Amino acid sequence: MQVFKAYFKILRDSIPGLFIYLVIFIAISFFLSGSGKESTATTFTKNKVKIAVINEDEGGLGEGLKSYLSQIHTLVPTENDKEMLQDQLYYRNIEYILFIPKDFTNKIKNNEKEHLCENVKVPASYTGKYLDSQVDQYISTLITYVIAGIDDKQALEYTKSDLEKEVSVQLLNESISISKADDYYYFKYLPYIFISVVVMGISPILMTFYKKEINERNLCSPMTLKTKSIGLVAGSIVTVLGIFVLFLVFAFFLYGKNMEFEKTILYIINCISFLSFATGLGYLVSIFSSNHNILNMITNVCGLGMSFLGGIFVPREVLGEKVIALSKFLPTYWYVNAVEAIQEVKINPSIMKEFQINIGVQLLFAIAMFAIALAGTKYKSDARKQVS
Amino acid sequence: MSAAVIKIENLVKRYHELVALDHFNLEIKEGEIFGLLGPNGSGKTTTINCILALLSFDKGNVEVFGEEMAPNKYHLKQDIGIVFQNVAVFNELTVYENIEYFCGLYIKNKQTRKQYVEEAMEFVGLNDFKSFYPKKLSGGLLRRLNIACGIAHKPKLIIMDEPTVAVDPQSRNKILEGIVELNKKGATIIYTSHYMEEVEQICTRIAIMDKGKNLAIGTKEELKMMIKTGETINMEVLEIEDKNLEEIKKLPHVYQVEYKENKLHIKCSKGKHNLIRVLDYMQTNQIAFGRVYAELPTLNDVFLEITGKELRD
Ligand SMILES: Nc1ncnc2c1ncn2[C@@H]1O[C@H](COP(=O)(O)OP(=O)(O)OP(=O)(O)O)[C@@H](O)[C@H]1O
Ligand SMILES: [Mg+2]
């Protein structure tokens, strides 16, 4: 009880720092969700994606596909220059590039369904999947008519009118997920703040208790090691839960209206998994940093580094393959994955499995942190024993 | 005979090559203020850490309250109060909170605890600094806080490791008075220091240690009896010839004569009329002298004689 009480008295020192982080975070999430909102608002109303279609088809069907897509989306006129296209994609002037090959019409007439077109898209983006499915749908509808012996022009007409009905339905459905709600941004940025705030709320207190004088003084008292550990663990759990509840209340306050029950539960699970990791990190950091400057440095490096590499501040597509491969070794990557999955869970229930994997990996990271921390304490006390 | 509160037998503690405690023996009885006197690095803190089971040692055994001490002897720790040489307080807690925390490790009852904390604050005179943080306290006040944290729970045995380092004489006197008072209230006290005056002033029994060995033990009178020096005669002499110095040295009981900076120091072993004999000699040889005073041996003399070096450099 003494240790538990002392925990929160020592925590008082960190409160101004915690408060600053809170303000920064809210500012960031406001700012970023605000700018995100603008772009989603346009996609939401028109649901248009900027695309380029390079049509080399020698028959007429390719042109049909192109004109169909141009009706739904914004067709950006481009030349077939690979480098230029890459640039356009990078700067998001184009989000999707479709190549219709020379033998497109021929293949359709031969009922070849595989690899009719090629495309380049923003990796792992929703718009990419969205267009893929539109193109696939168009082609499979078209093939049905063409195989049935209907002439090209007629087949294109039929296909178009068939799809128009469906598209309107589809748009309604998918618009839910294509627009990223504000809560998406809020929860996506949380790990950054969680790392900083949790480390700040745990490590300084543990460091105080690890200090040689304080530690020895406690060892001289009738307080058992177990009592002390329980006090510290309980203190950190309550702190982390407090932080969690604070941010959750905040989320409800800001976005409560738009948050459905299922989504909320999944967000909570995801947050708790990440917080477990952050708590483990807090323990680990407290063992290996000897003073508050080092602690702050580690916190910043971990918080910012993991957030950037894990795709929290920067969309993952911009990061390049090598970085993404590397970022798989960071729990933030899996956290963001889970947040993305949560966005789609309504239209794509099978994504739950992916969500679970992401949670699992985060928990593994947490376990690893605690294991290393435990080994670290052992090592540290062994080292002391050797000298003493 | 009162019971032994602490009994150390043949304690050996090594830090790699360095032997910090070398077959160290010590017995401290109930009701004593026991002084552990030794220069820097002599092993005082090491001894205390062994008593508290903070350190493992290579040989020997340590008993506290008649029981072998071990890290898990919490019932023994319950009755021990400790004031470390290095101040052990939480910088993040106020004076009151610090005392409350440490007292609370021993005293579970809230009411009693509150009372004890108040008393401890009163005792060290920190009432006016109740809500100060340690960083805002002067060195002396910080030491007092350190003491309050160690004694608030009214332990039967109080161990103080140089509690007055860097404390001004006034605060120091207050602390020393406090220690005597605690002792009167029934606490057994172990007090380490390398200030012999302090130890002389308050301790009922003293052990002199150096290089991990217990060199002498006894009351201050007993310790002074152990050595050759009965008194040191000091006199201001402007001029004196070497021949005279030699002759003075041959006087009965005189065993050492030193002349430097116009001062003559004559060490005599125990015996009567030493001063008169010296004064006689000076007069018959017509050596002019100024102020004369005789000093009884101090613990420093004891230490000097036993170890051949000064206690303080
Ligand atoms: N952790 C340690 N590792 C190695 N040597 C140590 C360690 N602690 C103490 N020593 C050595 O053991 C010897 C005894 O040290 P100790 O601290 O007991 O002396 P002390 O009498 O308390 O001195 P002081 O008056 O300076 O406090 C010293 O030579 C010291 O250098
Ligand atoms: Mg010492």
C-alpha cells in the first residue's frame, strides 16, 4: 500500500509532461483528421477515383471498358511513359493505372478470363481494391454477353446498363468504408501518444525505486519483495488504465456519434493490446535508462520512430518496400493493420481473422518486452551481487 | 548482563582482491550508543551493510537480536532503524510524505503512524519544512530528514552511518543531542563516524577500526588507558637548542619531543608530576617560554598510536 500510494505521489512529477503530450496529441489528431476529412469528403460524394487507362486494344472492347470507367471515375489523360506514371502515382495525381493490352478483345472472345489487364495501384489501398473489383465485374459481365454471341457494340451497352444498377448499390455500401471517419485517424495516431505517455507514467517511478539508495532502504524494511512488486505493478496497471480510459472518453466525446458498437469493441481490444506492449516497453526502458534525460530520449526515439516506420504518421504506401518489410518488426505496424481491418470489418467480415492475427502479434511483442525486462532485472541484480 | 543486540563473529568480506572486512568481531549490548570509528574506507559501511543483510559475505556470521540475520528476516528488520550515509529519500515526495512513507513500511496503524511522523518531524526540527521537497532543503536539513525517515517508527536498534557528514556544527549538535535522547528512550544505537569528537561526546563504547579490522574496543577511558601517552605538554618556545631537546627527552616518562613552528610538544607516558618536571628543567636551563598547556590524550592519539597514522588526513 505504501508503494502503491508513493507511486502516484511520484507520478505527480510527470503530470505536466503528460498533459503536454495530451494537448499535442489532440492537436495532431484534430489537424490530421481535419485534412483527411476534406479528401474523403470528395470521394464520398462523387466517389470518384483519379485513374489513367492506357488502352492498346486492337479490338473495340477495350475502348468500352475505358469509357465505362471514365463515367464513374476521373480519367486523367496520360501517356504510356512508365516513369511519368510512377511519379503521378506517387504524388497521387493518379491512384490507379489500368493497362489494356493489344489482345484484350481477342482474349475475351476466346473466353480467357485470366490476366486480361494489368494495373498499377497504390499498394494495399482501398481505392485499388475498389477499382479491381469494378474492372473484374465489368469484364466478367462483358464476357457473358460476348460468349453468348451478342455483337460487341450491343454487349457493351448491356454490360453498362447492367452494372449501372449494381454500381449505385455498391457505392452506397462501400462508401461507408471508403471514407475514413475521424475516429480512424484518432485511433491510428494513438500508439504514438501511448508510447510516450505510458513510458512517462511508468518508467520514472520504477527508476526511482530502482535507485540504489532507495532500493537498499526499502530492502532494510520489513516490506517483502512481493509486497513491493505488487505495489509497483498495481500502480502501473492503474496508471495505464487511467490513460486508456482518458483517451477513450475523449474519443467518445469527439466521435461518439459515429462509432458503432462493434467497431468500438474492436478499437478497445486493439488499444489494450498495444498498451500491453507499451507497458512492457516502459518496464524495459526503466531498467536500461539511468536518468531522465536518457529516458526522454529513448521515449522520443521509440515513439516517433515506431510511429513513422509503422505507418502511423505517413501512409504506408509512401514508405517503400524495404521500410515496410522492416516495419513488420514493430508493433505499430500490426496496430495500424488492425485499425485498417476494423474499417472494413462491416463490409468484409472475413477480415476478422486478419484482425485477430494483428492482435496476436502485438501481444507477442508485449510478452517479449516483459520477458526481456525480467531478464534485465535479473541481470542487474546479479551484477550488483557480484560487486557486493 | 544485558543481551547482545548485535554479534559479529569473524566476518570476512571481499570485493574481488580487496579485503574490506578482515575477521571482524563485534558485540553490541542493549542500551549502548556504540561508536564505530575509522577513517575513510576502513569498512564501516561495509560492516553495516553486512549487519543489514544487504551484502553477502565470505565468512563469519552476523546475529541481530540473538538471531542470525538474513534478507528474509522481516521480523528483525521491523525493529531496526537505519540512517544511511547516502541520503535515501524520495526527491519526488515532500518532507512529510517521505517520513510517512518510510514510517508506513513499519507501522500499519494509520493513527499511530500519523502521530509518529509528527513526533519525528518535531524531533529533527523540520516542522517548518513539512511540505518542502528534498531538493529545496539545505544539506543539513536534508540530513535531518534522512534521520527522521530512519527513526520515525521507534526502532529498538538504530544504525546511523555518518549521519552528520556535511552538517554545520549547530545542526550537528542538535542531531547528537537527539541521538542521546533516543538512547535514553531505550534505543540501542550504532553510530559510525570518522569525527572522533562526535564519538567521544556521545558514545558509551567505541570500536576503532582500520582496513577492515577491529583494532581496539572499549569506553573512551579504557581506550585511552590502552595507550602509552598519559598527557601531551605543549608550550610556546621561541628558541631552544637541540642539546636541550635531547635532555628533555631523557626526563622520566617523556618518550617523544617535537619542536616545530616555535612550539614544543612533549609526550609523556602515564605518571605523576610530568608537567612540573618539565617546567623545572626549563627554568634551570633558562629557556624562555610562553603559554603552557597540557592535553589529555584524545581518540586521535589512540588511533595514531594503534595505527601509526592520523585518523583524519
Ligand atoms: N561496491 C564495492 N565494490 C568494490 N569495493 C568496495 C565497494 N564498496 C566498498 N568498497 C571498498 O571497501 C572498502 C570499505 O569501504 P566502506 O564503504 O565500508 O568504508 P567506510 O568505512 O564506510 O568509509 P567512509 O568513511 O568513506 O564511508 C573501501 O576500500 C572501499 O573502496
Ligand atoms: Mg561509509
